[in-house]
Amino acid sequence: MDVTVAGHHVDVTDSLREYVQTKMARLERHSDQMTDIHCILTVEKLEHRAEATIHLSGGKIHADSVEENMYAAVDTLIDKLDRQVIKHKEKHTDHHAREVDKPRFG
């Protein structure tokens, strides 16, 4: 999985880039269909915005977060993406049990 971190009106330091990549690695345990993630970190006055787009085999997932601290914005963003990835995985998983192994009564 390729993680790209870009900054608008903010210098993306090595520690911030490593923090984002570490948090994004958490998403891999829910889905192995992710090809790449593009994350943009923006600062506008007192708002710290983090937004990301995940490219999956079945489409794209996008989320954004605005907080007073960049690390808090990244944490909130990861929580939102985590829920969306789980929802996407459940949509594409067949939940119907196979009838072959089950005994029939009646």
C-alpha cells in the first residue's frame, strides 16, 4: 500500500509524516484491497484539516476532519476512514451461509 502525504500551507515534518503512515497502517488489517492512500494536511488560520482518499479495488473512500490540532485531526480522520473501510468490506462480503453443510430438518 502506497501512502502519500502532502501539505498545503504547512510543512509536513518527518515526525508528522511517520505519524500519518503509522495510523494509516491500522486500516490495512480491515482490508487488503487498498492500492494507495492520498492524504492532504492543510492549515487555515486556526483550523487544522486532514483529508484522505483511499483507492480500493471496488472504488474510492474519502473523508476529512477539522480540529484545533493536526494530530487530533489525523486521529479523527483515521477513525472515520476505519468505519468506512469496515462498511465497504461488509458490503462486498457474502453473508449468506452455504446450505451444503447444514442438515435439513422437516
